Amino acid sequence: MSSKFNGLKFTRQVLCGAFAGLVLLTTACGDKGTDSAKGTDSEIKQEVGAAEFSYTLPGKFVNWINDLKWMPELMKETGANVEFVNGGDGELYYKNIDLKVGSGKFSDVGMVQLSQAEVYGTKGAFVDLTPYITQYAPNIKKYMDDHPEYTQLITSSDGKIYALLPQTPKTSIVTFYREDMFQKAGISELPKTIDEFTEALRKLKAAYPDNKNFYPLGGRDNFLRYQSAFEANDRVDAEGKVHGLYNVGQNSDLKAPGFKKLIEWYIQLYNEKLVDPEWISGLAKEENWQTKVLNNDVAISNEFYTRPSWFMMNGGQKTDPNFKMNVMPPFITDSGVQSKFPTAPEYKLDRAFVINAKSADKAPAILNFLDYLYTDKGQTFLGWGIEGTTYKKNTDGNNEFIVDFEEESTKPLGTRAWTFFQDRMTFPVPANNEAFYQFNADFTKSFASDYFSKYTESFPILNYSTDQLKERSNFTAKVNEALMSNLVKFVTGKRSMSEWDVFMKEMDDLGYSKILEIDQAAYDAVTEK
């Protein structure tokens, strides 16, 4: 048995993903440009010159950018001069954007919500990027032509484009497990269905009778997982109908028959002591959960894909040589369909890149600078860095990192490092999935690409208006609070399942049906562009 962990060291390494967030767009005025591109990349660069601009982002991104060892090299390569401005963090950041735009003190460019881009863009506060993209950014134009769903998303209601969005690398949560504990429990084949998974949990529980703190399944924060295995996740069906509390597949469809079955399954796990009761109660926070996994008190979790490697790097194998993690595929549903985990939204709507209309004269150089990042050379630079310094060509002719992931990713904040976490905002550019997966711990690299290609699916992104967001937020605050508190009561036996229909009516009275109406309207608005 490994020694106990009371505290854990946190580093710059990615710990969890952010599957949440919807982004908004801006508007602008610039009327330069023609209907045809200028010429070659070098000719355009010679005409517009080097980009020089101030750029407001949330403080956490500015801090991360300041630690990027490759950022000064990018400035040298392109001749650009970018001043990164700390705009604060959290919800306060976007409120500050409102104040700065309203007072005329907004920087040359900035990161805003897509809805803010729409509101302020149509009022003339942000540049319409369309003519500049056509004239000065042929590679961005090609990306937009090749990704019509992206172009549709960033096109404002007036037909103009006020913002660009970064593409998010394809990632998801995974179910990971202690392989050494499975071996001790005599589990030789991975469970393929929920029933087989439940039986595996029972075998694990029986294998550790002396550990009174052992619960095979555990996690942090919200215990709702595996909705897709019960065909009860939020989604948009083939007819364009929105189901459930929409969050790109990561939430629940309360009215789906499988949702009730999901809760009945959790009741079974709770009664048989197969799931951590602290997690069910909502009291299992980050450090509590991590300590339990490292102390052999939890064997299985469903979390962000980098977490198995994190556990092995942060104590697991250092104190217990048998400590070994692995991942398992999502489960097959009762109808015989392979369930899949939802990917992170391909484009995050709260990371919209806009240009201040007062800085329209800088737009040609700014767009041309961004355009370089869409070229093969620019993509290689962003994803891999510098050949001979951060990567090399292997015998197969493929790129291979030569910097040490653990060494670089664990350097203290405030220290320059060769890191390539593309899920952190820098500029609105395409993702390089191959490079993103390879800049990881060895175990993560061993499964990420194959796992995400086989066992994930993407869902449409809904672009809400500011009024829709405000109304939806009011309803979801009430529904989510009542939803989770009542689900905890059902699972722990404090409320009888005989009251399930009453509970469903309570959710409608609090606004569940209204949320579906708003989501449907937002989806229809995007598809009708």
C-alpha cells in the first residue's frame, strides 16, 4: 500500500479540460480592401509591413504567453511586435470589455465573447474582417472555404465577420482505471457494457475487504457521468431538434427514458458501496479526489484525458511501483450501439479575436500576421517549435519532440519554457492535433490519437444572442441547483423514485422547457444563416 498523500504539487501541466464555454462575436467598420487577393504571401507582407498592436486577453492567458519560450522567436520570424495586455480574469474580464469598448479605451485587438463581437460590431466598434481576409489573408480565406460550418458560425446577423475563433484540439474525457488493481481483482477483460462494468466494480470491492475507505468508482465535483451509455445525453438529432440541457453533448436529457435508468444505476452503486459517497454528495473536490486515487481508495474515474499520466507523474509510481493506469473505451448501450464521449467544443465562443475600429489602419498587417500562422510553416512553428531545438525528423520522416515534456511542463510559473498547449489561447488559429497529442506524457501519447478518432463525437455549437444568454443563465441557475440537489436525494434514498414524475414537473416549472426553447431558437438561427 502506498504512503498517504496530504498535499499535492500543482504545475503548469494541463490538469483538466474545459468542456464548457460559448463564445461571442464583434462588429467593425473598416471599408478598405478589394474583392480580389493581392498576390503571394511575400508580396502582401511587403505591402502591409510588420504587425504592431496591443492585444487584451484574460490575465491567465497573458501569464502563460509570457512563459512561452517560442513566442519571442515567433516575433522574430514575423517581425511582429505584440503587447499583451492583462485584462483581468473570470466574468469580470468580459464586463471590463464592455466598459473599455464603451469608453473608447479598448486596445488595438482583444479577446471577447462572440455575442459581444456581434453587439459592438454592428454598432461600428469593431472592424469587419471580411474585406481584409479577402485581400490580405489568403490562407485564412482558404481555411474558411474548407470549413463552411466555421464561416457560418462567425458570420454575424448582418452578413459581416467581426471576429475569428481559435480551433480547439480534439479531446474528451476518458474512463481510466488502475490496471494493477484490476489484476488483483481477477478482471482479465475490460467491461463492454454497463452491466459488465457494474460487475467489475463488485469484483474490485471484494478484492479490497480490509480497506474501509475503498470505493471502486470515484471522481470530483458533479457525479453525473456516462449519460451517452444510457442514451441520455444532450444532443441535436438528425431532424435538427435539440434535446436536453444543451452543452455540446456533455449534459443530460432529463426526459430521455435512459436518464431515469442512469439515476437508478447510481442508486444501485450507492447501495452496494461501489461509488464514493462523498462524490455523490458533491463534496469531493480536486485535492480530495486526487488523494483518494493516489492512496488506492478509488480505482476508476471518468475525467480529462491527461489525468492518468498526471497521477503516474505526481506520486503514483514513485511511492507504489505497482501503480499503473490505463484507459477503457466507452460502453455499448442497451440497443447495441457503441457510445462515445463528446469532444470539447471545436470553437470556444468566449475566445473571439476582434480588431478595434479605431485601429482599422493596422488591420492589413494584423490579418497578414495571423495569415502566416495558417500556413504549413506557421502551423509547424505553433505546433512543434523550431527544428533542431524542440523537434526533429525521425527515420520515418515524421516530427518528433526532442524537448522533455515533464521537464518543460513542470517548470514554475513565471519561467520561460518550451510548451505547446494549444488549448490555451494565443491567437485565433487552427489546431494541430498531431503535435498536440505528441506534446504529452508517454502514456497519454500512446492512446490519445486512436482513442479520440474511435470513441468521440462532436456536437453543433450554438451561438446565443446576448438576450438569449441572459435569459438562459437565469433559468439554468435555478434548474441546475434544483436538479443536482434532488438527484443527490434520489441516489442517497432521501427521496423516493416514486416521485420521479413530480420531479420532472418541478424541473419544467423552474424553466427546463424554457431552456430547450431558447436552445432550439439558437440552433435554428445558426442553421438559417
